Amino acid sequence: MQTHASFARAGRPPVAPGSPLRPLLKWAGGKRQLLPAIGAHYPGDFRRYIEPFFGSGAVFFDMAGRGAVDRRDVLLADVNPDLIGCYRALRDRTDEVIAEVEALADEHRRRGDALYYDVRDARFNPARAAFSRAAALGTLPKDAAIATVYTPAVAAMLIFLNRTGFNGLFRLNRSGAFNVPVGRYANPRISDPDHLRAVAETFRRTRASLECVPFDVAIGQAGRGDFVYCDPPYAPLSPTASFAHYTAGGFSGFDQVRLQHTIVGACQRGAHVVLSNSSAPQIVDLYTSPDARDAGLRVEYVAARRAINSRAESRGPVTELIVTNVDSRAARLPAGKLPMLKNTRAAVRRRTA
């Protein structure tokens, strides 16, 4: 693992707290646009930071840039083993990952979009399948096997596919193979060594633990004084609007109920909790229920813009929810500035019916 000293010898200083940092990967449902609303609920003091649906990690990187997670324990978790494996490889073998990404960027300049399908079908998916076969044979641990053995080459492939694939999606078919088509980019920025090093150094500087575990395992560790931010796959506003299949198993309505029970339990143990989700009626009902209110949870409506949809006409403003037991430190904007803040539960039901 590279250390602060090794970076200094290489002439590359570690990232300083207070420096803004964008996430490594594009990810469906990324929260950069909602950071002002979410950040208003960061607790002033907390013991440990836990993020059980890490994804692109926009909230973590925002907090790291503010220095809010320095000298605290940090648990970053996700059930997507490719995601965790990529982050671990970048954190622990930074220069090797950068070299592999640079090689792919050079090859892309020569071959263009044809390289995308070569990498996806002839390199990335076969490597993942080999990991899975090894796990099935018992030569690797079955839990999170892919994350355990992710190599710099495979991490670089994931970064390449993320930056050149359609809308940065991560999607698996029923066989567990990555099947996102190539995106329409005239000149995608595939390699950015300074950014890759900054992300890796942020993981090291905050001593972040990157774990491939289910949300209930991660949230189950939260106790008094801990801060938990949850960004689960959103409940769909319509039967055709779901982007929950980041893993082969997806994220069902029953999983949303399990998550609510887990969050209520964390609140009862004294944890600070912030959750973002869609304004689907099921989610409104779950977090305005008597047990949620008794746990101190409140629902706020915020305006957002949905950008990931195969049809351009389906992209646009939507109402999302922030559920929290942490008081906001931000002044409330007048309803006229964000008209969608005025929506009541009944209005949300009418719009999504």
C-alpha cells in the first residue's frame, strides 16, 4: 500500500482536507446534485460514519473534502462486489491501476468504440466468470469472492467501461454478465491519473474500510453517536422506471421494508440517520408510519432532476425524499423557489398513480 511518505517521495502530496473531490465512477442515482440538501443534515459531531449503499460515494467524498470524516472510523459497504473490488484495487495498488487505465485509453484512441465490446465481452466478463467459477469450486470464499480477488487490470476495465458505456450504468443480465451497451461520447475522458490518485489517497487518509456486505450487516453495526447515510436503489415511480438491478438479485419492495426496519432499529440504538429515496407511495408510507415517527424520523420533499433514462423525454424534474432524524442546519428555501417541496403525500400519490 502506498503511504503519505511514498507520495511525498514521488512529488505527489496527499489530498488535503477541504479539497473538493468528485466521485471515481458515474453511478445510477448518484447524489452530487442533492449534496446541499443532504449536507444540511450532516450531524455536527458523530463517532463513526457508515454508508451501506456506497455506489459512487458522492456523500462520502463530500464529507471527506470537508474533513468531516478525518480521524473517525469509516465503513463503506455495498453488495456489488465489482464496485468494492475496484475501489480496493485502486486504494491498495494505485499505480498499477493507473497504468492499466492509461493503456486502455491509448488503445481506445486507436480503436474507438470497437474496443468497448472487446473489453466487455472478451476480457471483463470472462475474468468475472473465472472468479465466480473459482468461488463455486471452493478455492475462493463464496461471500464477496469477486471483490476479494479483483486485480488492477480488471479494476481498470471497470473504470473504462464506466466512462465509455451508456450513461455510466452498471447492469448485469440474469447470467450475471455485464451487458451495458457502449455510450455515445465523442471524446470520453478515460484516464485522469491525478483524480485516480486523489480518490485512492482519500480512502487511505480516512482509513476507510471497504466491505462487500448486505445493508443490514453494515447498518447493524451502527450504535449511539454513529452517522449512517443510506442511498438504496430507489423504489420505482412506475412499473417501468426501476434501475435497481445493480446486482443479479435486484432490490425489491420487500427489501425496502427490510431496510426501513433496519433503519428504525439504528435510530432506536442512538444513531444519526439520513436516507434518500424516491417519492413512491410505498416509501412515503414506510417513513411516515408510527414506528418511523416514534424513532424520530421525518420526511422532507426535495426537487431533483432524473438524468438516467433511455428516453430523453422521460428525464426531468422529480420529487425525491430525504428521511432523517437529524435536524437541518440550513435555512428553509421559500416554497416558490422549489415548487416540488409543496407536494403532500396525496399529491405524490396522484402523480405516480
